[in-house]
Amino acid sequence: MEAVVLDLDGTLLNSDKKISERNLKSIEKLNKNRIPVIIATARPPRTVRYLLPEDIQSLAIMVYYNGAMIVSEQLSINQHFTIDSIISSEIIDYLIEMERHHWLSIEAEDSWYSYEDLDYSSIMKVTCNPQKIDLNKLRQINPTKILVSNLSSFESLNKKFSNRTNIVNTDSNQITQIMRLNISKEYAVKVIAEKLGISLNKIVVFGDDFNDLGLFKLCGYPVAMGNAIAELKDLAKEVTETNDNDGVAKTLEAYFN
């Protein structure tokens, strides 16, 4: 084991969006043994700040927005990959014309915007919602990530824009996440592995959702949570306990023992 990659929601965090004491201790043990910890999440920095203890955030290499932002003081990395506003404007126009009931929001670095009043508290368990701004201003932003929900046809959106962006469905297909083309969690982990000088075959990865599929194909030892989608379980070397039963800690404890 040369590094461990951890998703947050549905993996390291339980259903209450908390990290258990047992999971916390398992990560502290990784740090004690000088094994790099990579947190790879779809979330932005501002929400990770209140989800993870400060000591984990300081010791971990952070991958936000499904790979569109990589931050590590130790490795002197602060990389940010955006979608060109020309493409995002096309997506906005498409949604307005073809998806009457859509919800659209845009993440730009560590800010969140929409042209409507949206309440994501029940879907994403967030404490704040996107800032409402003028549609024309929204079109001018180069997004780090675009979030769409209430789609009538994911397939149509995917067919139209998948050649220019990276599109994934998550949260039981409730949320469609759009990143810059070729930007993903696995891209970010490749960058980090090269910086660390470690082998991808010796990286352990834990995940539960569609945005972890690429990591499971990339890393040498993929571990699916008990609550993971079937597609991840099919690729996994191991299926551990659920996120509510300390699945991450269970596997890491077995390794150290």
C-alpha cells in the first residue's frame, strides 16, 4: 500500500455526513505510517471544511469537484481546471430550451451560483444554497463544475455534450455533474501519483458511486462500500461494510493487523 484514496459521501462519511471515531483513527494510523491520504470528492472546499476535521484536511491531499481542483501544501499543488464559458452557455441554452423543469447551478472555484432560487438542502444535505445572479452574468462564468437535476432525459444531454465535457450521474441519479473534458477523479490521482513517485497498482481506493468508476479501473486495489452501486462492486477486489458500519476502517484495520 503506497497511498489510500477516499471518497467522502457514502464512503468515509456516514449517512449523517459525519466521520466516525473508528474511521478517524484508521486515517490517523495511515498518517503515522507515512502512507499518503488522498481525499477525492465531488464537493467544493467550503463544504469539506465543515465535514472533515482540520487535522485530516491539513495532512491529506485534497481533490475537489471530481478532480477539477487539486490542492496540497506538501506537494505544492494548487491546480484548477474550468469549463470554457462558451460551452457552459451552450449547456444553459440547451437546458432552458429542452429541459423545462431543470435545476441548474454553477460552481466557480469556491462559490456557487444559479439564476433561480434553488433549495438543495434535502438532496445534497447542504446548509446553504446557490447565490442567485443574473442569467447573463452566469453565462460569463468559467465553471469549475456544473450541477443539473430534474432532467427528463440524461441521455439527450449526454449525447449532445459528452464529446466536450465529462458528465457523470450521482446521488441515485438525482444529480448530473459536468466537468471539463478529461477531468475526473482518476486524472487528479494520476497527477498526484506522479508527484509522489508511487505506483498506481499499489494505491487502495474506496468508493460508492458512479464518479468513482474511473478510479476503480485505475488503482490496483479498489474497495467498494457495502452501499456502493453494483457497477463498482463488480470491479472491486473487495466489498467492505457500508459507510454506516465503518467499512473504511474495517478494511484498513485488517491491512495493518
